[in-house]
Amino acid sequence: MMSNVVSSAPLEPNLSADGIRPQMAQRLALRHRPKAMAIGRQRWSHLLFAHWEIAPRAIEATLPRGLFVDTFEGSAYLGIVPFFMERVRPAWLPPVPGLSWFLELNVRTYVHDAAGNPGVWFYSLDCNQPVAVAIARRFFHLPYFHARMAARQQGATMYYQSQRRGAAAAESRYAWEPGADGTPARAGTLEFFLVERYLLFAADAQGRLFGGRVHHTPYRIYPPVVSEFSVEPARAAGFTLNGPPASLLAAETADVTVFPLESGFALPARKAPNA
């Protein structure tokens, strides 16, 4: 469990090389179900993972104090992930029609804390359920945005579109062929690095760092046939992505258990200006 010691320093760029790099044992340990009481349950389906290789310093400069860019063979990655959220509800209640089913599209990267715990840092999460947006922003300190979104499956192809409300952003469109017969990612591979993530990090307006665990069986992934994709969500987050994704993956449906946010990450000591 994490302690209650947190920093009240405001968010600031972290260009330090401090922090322990994640070990494979830490990555595998996060697969285990936490001992804490679950607060939510949900189902993730029709997941598409599109990732671009990006310079680590481009990511590092955007992170709050206490987080460090996680790399695979020296490269950082930025991901765009559209998917379906289903049966979303508190752990002690049944799903509610009209509230518990919606769409989500997130822009994310991969980080670790000073102790080497690997996780996800979200730049944005677009969602077409305003109640979910309000709850996630208020109680989970996550950058959710209300968006106009739609998805349909026509023949073998899933068509997915999103446009953030109240913004000048262009509409994002994705089209891919969902499949089956996926297999879990093998430890040590790029696929494992990108999708085997069970810890999210968030920061509040005062810069205090939090972590939240989720639990599900390892994704069963497969290479999808993708006929359309957009980098607009990454552009809205301040990144310029060139060319096609370095990795395209899809995953079968996963039933997910959500656990409370925890505080108390050990932050690296501030260095003296001339150190």
C-alpha cells in the first residue's frame, strides 16, 4: 500500500533522469488483483491500440514531478485507443441502461514512478457520456472531455468516429476489422510493454500524484486490419505524429475491476540549481 505522503508542488516539466526503471517482476506483479476493496466494474470491448514511436524527451517534458517516461529499447510511445465501455457501474450496483454503456477514446503514454512502478499517463479521454465525464474529472482527476461519438459495425468492419464538443478539433475516424483467437502478449515484447498496464497515474490541480489500479485477465491481442485512422486526438494533446502507427493491435473483450485511487508516491528530491 502507498503511504499518505504526497507533494503539494504544482505540476511542472520533469527533465530529470531520477527514478528506478521498472523491472519485469514489477510489470508482472501488477497483473495480480489488489487486496483493496473494488469500487467499480466495467467491460472493455472492441479495443484498438494505435501507437507511434516518439522521442522520450518529448514525453518527459510533459510529465508532472514524480513521473518518468517508460521506454522500450530506448523509445517512448504515444497511443490512441478507441473502444467501447460497457456495463460501467459501482461494484455494488447493477449496470444502468443509458448510463453504463458509452464510447471512449484516449490518448496515452507510458510512465513509471520513482520506485519503478510502471503505468499509464493520459493526456485526454474523450467520452460521449457526460455523467461519466463529470465523475472521472471530479473523483479520479482524469482529463476527460465530452465528445460526439458514434460507432457501428458494417459487415466485418467497425467504423468509429469522435469529435470533441466545444472545440475546433476535426473529427477523428477509425475503421478496423475486429477479430478473435487472440493470444496474451509475451513478456519482454513490445506488445507486452504497450498493452500490459494495470496502473494509471493522475494528478490533481495542486500537483498531488495519485495511482489507481485495475484488474483483468491479460488482454488477448491480435493484429487487426485497419483501413482508416486519425492522429487528430494526439494533435489536440500537443503532439505531431508523422506517418502510420509503429504498432497496431486489437484486443478481445475484457471484464475489468476498478480499485480506489491512492496517494503517497515518493517524489525525487529537488536538485540544487548548481548540483
